Amino acid sequence: MILNQNCPHFITKLNYNNRLQQLLNAHNELRERSTMLPMAT
């Protein structure tokens, strides 16, 4: 029962961490593109 009660919180925590990682990855990609654009032109 204790594991079942903790499971949803653990899953939501994993989803939250995954979203944060995706946001960081997207931010890094945008930063890399912005730095590459001046070099391309």
C-alpha cells in the first residue's frame, strides 16, 4: 500500500524532471542556433 501511495508522486516527479530537461535542451538548442546564425551569414 505504501509503495502504491508513493508511486504517483514518484511518477509526477519524473515527469516534472523530464519537462525541465526538455526545456533546458530546447533553450540550449536555441542558444546554439543563435550563435551559429551569425557565423553562417
